[in-house]
Amino acid sequence: MKKTLFQILARINKIILPSFGKRDLTRLGKVEKALVAYRYWVTHNVLD
């Protein structure tokens, strides 16, 4: 159940949220850093 929930969240994130892969993470604002952390948390939980 938990893994399914995070898989759904990961798909939603991929569609809605911007990608930060090619940007310098040290130059991001606070909100952008929070989005990166959220995406990392969801990805980490999908892979567990």
C-alpha cells in the first residue's frame, strides 16, 4: 500500500513539478530547495 502511494506521487511529480536536474542546486531559492527535497523523499520511498 505504501509503495503504491509513493509510486502514484512520483508519477504526479514527474508531470506537474519542474525538473532540477540541469540546474545548479546551490543557486536555488528556499522553495525550490524544498521541492527538490520533496522529490528526493518520494523517490527514496519508491525505491525502498
